Amino acid sequence: MLFKKVLTCQKKYPKEKSELYLNKTRTIRKVRIASITMFINQN
């Protein structure tokens, strides 16, 4: 699903923008994982 999004993104925008998009999703995922692990550690 995400892969398809990235592909369409690459078609629409130049490479720099798709890289930015990838970095954004990566950081969001990292933050989400960190918050989940913190939540698990608290319990």
C-alpha cells in the first residue's frame, strides 16, 4: 500500500520531493514505534 503511494508520488513530483515524503513517513513511523514502546514499558 505504502509502496504504491511512493510510486505515484515519484510520478507526480521530482525526486527530491519523493525523498522528502519518504523521510517524513520514516520519521512518523519512528515516533509511533517509540511512543508504543514507551507505553508498553510504562505498563
